[in-house]
Amino acid sequence: LSPQITFYEERNFQGRSYECMSDCPDMSSYLSRCHSCRVERGCFMVYDRTNYMGNQYFMRRGEYADYMSMMGMSDNIRSCRMIPMHRGSYRMKIYERENFGGQSYELMDDCDSVMDRYRMSNCMSCNVMDGHWLMYEQPHYRGRMMYMRPGEYRNFMNMGGSGMRFMSMRRITDSCY
């Protein structure tokens, strides 16, 4: 069964709806706003701007009758990305500065504070070798987040995260589904 999320214009799953089973870079032609959603299967990242830009929110299986106000989100969800299930190891190298500069450390598990664990006050770039990760602006998995799939991320500033630095990271594992 493939992943599925349904967005609704009104609270409590009312009004026009749009069902999505994969990535959608621009939902604005389907819905003018979004106040609730239901994740039937899988996990998704939703974004408040088109083309997977802007603030990001992680959605796992469940019902969100009024998730906009609950999560402090705006009502203009404009794109969503399906997070594929990953089987295997998790590996990511984080760097203190952009373009893979400064101190670096390799992670294979969750890190609730790069400051406490590595005495690193900044994380400005990374290379995700294996797995899918969520990176958080504040320690202990709080604040704004960013979804990272395998690849090189030379400068978080260029990714719509102006002024963002990441202070904690979490693997998206089977338990998220």
C-alpha cells in the first residue's frame, strides 16, 4: 500500500479535499487553504511555500482535525513531499561551517544537542550518506525543522533557511510510520 495524505480546506475534515500519494510541488490549484489533514499511511513533510520551500512540518499517520493552529502553522500549505521508508543504516556528517568547513562529526544515530555532544555551536552544512533525517533549529528536537534526504548540503542559508543553524538531528525510522 502506498503512502497517502488527504488535505481539507476546513477544520474537522470539511470542505474541498485533495488526496496525495506522492510528492506535490504546488497544491494551490487544488486547494485555496488547508486547515486539517488525515495521514492514512506513511509520513510526509508539508511546506508553506511551493516547491518544498518555507517552513516545514513532519506529518505521521494520524488525524489532524485542526493541525494548523495546533502546530502554529499558517493555513497556506502549498507543497508536500512523501518520505520513503528506509531500511538499513543511517549516516550523516555534520560540519560547523558552510561548504563542509570547520569541525566535523559523523552521526549514525539521533543527536539531541550538537552543543552538548560535540561542543559545536553551529551546524551550517552536512552530507547525508544513508537514511532520511530531520534537523531541528533548537536542541531536543524543537523549533523549525528541515527534512534531509541523501545528498550534499553545502549551505543551509541557500535552502530557504535564512539564518537557520541546526542544533539537533533525528533519524526518520520505522517507528515514525
